[in-house]
Amino acid sequence: MNLQEALETLGHHESFAVLAKEIVKMREDSIQELHSADIDKLSQVSGKILAYDEIISLCDWDSLRRRFSEM
């Protein structure tokens, strides 16, 4: 099983959607942190946001949100 197949399988479980939702929240928190970050922390916070974006994209958050719309 490759990564894409594993993610598709996980995408059928609400617990995976809960995890993805938490990652989205962490990304939003990092964006807020970016607004008040010192110059020397900007690249670190930006890196976190990019990493969260990649994970959210891999998880196909839009599909998870539609599938488990009660979240």
C-alpha cells in the first residue's frame, strides 16, 4: 500500500477527519502567531504554516469536511 492509498483508506474514518481538523486549527493558530512574531521567528513560523498546508493537502481536507459535515 502506498501513501495515497493509505490516506484514501484513512479518509473513510471520522477519527482521521478529527485529526485533520486539529491540524487545520494548528495552521490557523500559526497564522495568528505570524502576525505578532519577531523578525527572527518569521521564517520558522512560515515553515510551520507550509508544513501544515502540505499535510492538509495530503489529507484532502475539503473531502473530509464534506464527508463528515457535522464536524
